[in-house]
Amino acid sequence: MGRPRSRDGGGNRDTLILDAAERLFAYHGYDAVTLRAVAREADVDLALIGYYFGAKQKLFDTVFQRRARILNEDRLAALASARAECDPIPLEKIIEAYLRPLEMAQESEDRGWRNYCALLAYVNTSPVWGPVLMSRHFDGPMEAFVEALAAALPRAERADLYWCYHFMSGAMSLTFANTGRINAMSGGLCRSDDFQTAYDRMIPFVVAGFERVCGPLG
């Protein structure tokens, strides 16, 4: 599994706009960000945002979709690789295929990925944007993981699989929000930006939850 990659060229004005909007939306939310602020951050004329992306909501959706596509591809590639080794895929390998691309994103030298992960945490926990953007950009690929989970846990009720996915999604959101709260809670023993340690622990934590709720492995 490689590092998350960027699809856009370095200095294109539309890319500058997307990068600037990503930074601002990640740390201020949708409502607090104006198109004028995005134009200042990107150092472009305000009219260019309308030319490339239209209204603010369309810009927000484009920002969110840009890296969602890459994450989905990397997750599905990791799932396919695990299936090539063993079918049905072991539970821990399914969870790892789902979570490790997020670790790679947060560890990437492209700082935009950390902005995107913060944005993803915001959207995933928003009653306004979550049902719209998460469903639009992540639900399709997510079903491939649910089917893999059903094969690994053949005695599981379908509803339990979705509940466990829901709880995993919450753990993911807190981790890639990178709020720093665990730093203070632990008195410096843990750091929210120690992504490898976080994911090394989150994966077995999630696996144990699935096994407990969904019954023994097949």
C-alpha cells in the first residue's frame, strides 16, 4: 500500500483554490468560510472560484470528493490484495485494509492530507453534511467491506455489522481529527499525531469489538 497520492498538478489555479478551501473548511467548518476568504487564501481573484466551481456548496463537495476518490481506491485495492491471499478474508485483514490508508494519509508528506482528515472528521460527525457527503462519496465502496465482514463473520446479524461499522467510524473520526486531547489526558504519554501507534492499537480494538458483538468467527 503506497502513500496517498495527489492527482492535480502543482501550480494550477483550480488546485490552489481547492487546497485553500480544504484548509479553511477543515478548521472553520462550512458556514464560517466565505468564498472571499478562500480567494484570499489561494491568492486568486474571487471570480475564478465561480468560474471553476460555481457556488460555495459545489466547491465544498468538490473539495470533499477529490481525496475521497483516492481513499476509496486505496482501500479497495488493499481489500483485493487481502482477498488474493485468503478468501474469505480474515477479519483483522479486513479492518486493516479499511483503516491503514487513513494512517498513510495522516503520515503523508502532503500536508493537505491532514487538512482533509480534519475535514473528514467534521463531515462524518455533522448531522447536516454527514448524511449527504459521506453517503454520496463513501457508502458505495463501504458495502464491499460489509460483504467481506459478513463472510468473515457468517453468524452475524446484518444490523450488528452496521452497528460495529458505525462504532469504528466514530473511532476513526476522533483519531483523524487529531485534536490533541489525548496529549493532555495522558499527561504526555500519548500524542494524537502519533498515527502509527494510534492505528496499531485501533485495529485490534475494532477487531475485538466486531468479534464480541457479531459472534465467533466462522
